[in-house]
Amino acid sequence: MRSAAIERAGWAGSEAGRSGSSWTEVRFRTMTFADSGSLFREEAVTARSTTWLRLKPRSPLLIGRLKADSAYLTTLPYIPGRILRGAWAEYRRIQNQLQTLASDARRIQIWNFHPAPAGARYSLPLPLSAWTCKSYPGFRPGGHGVLDSLIPRLAYALLERSNAPPSLPFQTVCDLCKARTTPLGGYYACDPEGRFERIRIPLQFQTKIAMSRRRRAAMEGMLYQVTAIAPHEPLTLIGCMHGPADLIRELREAIARVGIGALTRRGYGEVEVEEAQPPAYPPLQERVERFNRLLRDLWKDLSRLVPANPPPELPAGLYFTVDLLAPGIFREEPLGSPTLVPTLRLAGQVLRPIFWITRPLLVSGWSTAWGLPKPIALAAAPGSSYVFCWEQTNWEALEALEQDGIGERTDEGFGELLICHPFHTEVEPV
Ligand SMILES: [Zn+2]
């Protein structure tokens, strides 16, 4: 049996307003490296190995926030790391070994587990810059295709900031039917042949009778509806953790024995755990170099539209993006005001993005230590992209950034990122 506090801990954190707001913010700054501001980091996790795991749902999964005043419970499409940590805490509680949990939890970084069809080469959330045809949305051949607008918009924005702005407004229409384009969200997968498809998460709906905690009996007239991830093949969830092998082994055991998410006492949350291969997208250096090559090519194409003669040069430096795979929580400086735009501290340098596409989101959480809800925080939505220009080329620093994540509460899975999301180079519809 779970205690009420741990049951709630299983819900720890979720995103409100995921569908509430659909606007996209696009802004840019001048290309100077600011000397103020810094990145808030929680205690760094010590040296450890990386293990990728695959979770196969064996019963419905309800991953989300407990809403006291709502008759609808809807799952998140992925499993935040903090939910797995909640399962671990419960496992330790059953074995009466909670004393070292806090210190052990600091030795392991549990990232988020994202939907991935079995057999896919990799799967990722689409960046907010992914656009599709408004009339026939979706990947080809079923739809009119999906393209990424980040590099063209970045080149255009940089040209606008140069002394010779382009004479035409930036717009994209479908090359097959000339309809307007619209953002496409959610997850996509790349199959072994390199074809893309959108991941459809199978959902299951159930109406349940509310139970009184006091009387342990059904409450008359109190019904609620649960929307959960259905345990249908081939959907699995894949993610990684960095830490000592013995803790990872224990965590695996905990997930398999205790279950994850909410309503585990009512048959929800059962998963099978197995070791997985890391996702096979191109390595970091290759992604960054491809991004820079394409930006330079597009810059040349676009600068032909500039009336000035000769066209301006692309400002020098290594361009790279930070792409959020999960919500990111940032502040202007430690204890400063919340912001949607992170500042990086890389190899002793402070970097601010020169261009970004993001969207706000509200996140909450549950502090197991305090037994209290965490305050609701402003976060940048998954799929947010931030472009940086750096005069250095330091691959180790970029690898470390990718491994550590950015912003606050990375130990709960916030701020998980990829540098140069592979979809950014899909500038032609696919
Ligand atoms: Zn079209």
C-alpha cells in the first residue's frame, strides 16, 4: 500500500496550460556577449555512467498532476524524471530505507522518458519551429510535408539586423498546394530507413468513482474521468540516467516493482523495464557542423535578395542551438525574476541567445521532503529553441551542457536539452 504522501509524490509535477496557449514568441537581441547574468545550477552529479532504458507499458499510465477541483485527469505524453524518482522513494519506503535516499538521489540524474515506437532509430519532440501545410498537415507521403523554419528565420533575422535588410517579407507557403503553413507539435520518430512519422500516443478513457479517504468507500455522485496512455504495442518510452551502476540497478527494480505515475493501487502504472540502445541521431559535432553549413548556404541564398552590393558577410562564430526536450525553468540570475530565455555559462564565458522561439508554460511539482506542493513556476515549453553564436569551438563544453541540462530543477527532469536538434536541417518539406 502507498501512503497518501507518496501517492501524491507520484504525481509530482506536471504542466498546466500545455494546450492553453498556442502563441509562439520570436525575438532576437544584438550579438554581444553580456557580462551579467548567470545560469542557476543545482548540485552537479558526480562521475557516473549513462544507461538507456526502455519502458513497456503493461497497464494504462497516468502521468500528470493531481487536480483537487477537476473531474478530469489527463496524462502527460512523457514520463518526467521526477515521477521515476517518486517510484524509487516508494520502493525505499517499503523496504524502510529512506535514510540515504536524499544523498543517493543527488548521485543520479534521471532524465525524462519520451515516447518511442519499438524499432525506431530515434524519436524526439518536434521543435516549435516545425511547420506543416495548413490544408494537408503531416509528413509526406500522407500529408504535404513538414519542414523546419528555424535556420531560414535565423538567417532572415540576422540579415534584417545587418545594414542591408532584405526587401521581401519572410513567409512560407506549402510548395504543393500554396496553402499557408502552421506549426506542428508533438513527437516524431525516424525509422531505420530514415523516414519520419508522427508518433500517435494511444489513449484510454475510463470513468471512475471517487473514493473517500476517510470512509474508504465510494463517494456518492462523485465521478471522474481518466485519460491515460494505453498499453498498446509498439509504443514504448525511452530515456536515460547518469549515475553509479548499483543505484541504476535499484531504480530499475523499483520501477518494475512499484509502478509509475498515479492510481498504481488501481492497476495503473505497470511497466516492463529493459536496457535500450541510445537513440541513433547523428553525433553532436556532426549536427552542429551541418547546422552551420546550412546556415551559411541559406545566408548566401537570402543575401541575393538584398539590394546592397556586395551582400554582407554572416557574422563569424560557431552557431549552435539549445533545444528543450522538456520544460525549462530559467531566471535572469540566481534568485532574479523568471524568464523564458536562458543564459549559458560555457568554458568560463557567459552567452546569451541571439535568436529564439519559445512559448510559456506553467509547471508545478510536489516536494516529497516537505510534503507540500511546490509553487507554480513559469517555464519554457518543450520544443523551444535558442540560437547562440560562440567565438570558441569547445566540443567538451557542449557535450557537458547536453549531459547536465540547463536551468533550475534539472534533478526533476526540467531543462533536458539537445544541441542542434536534427530536425533543424530539414529545411525542405519531408
Ligand atoms: Zn499543402
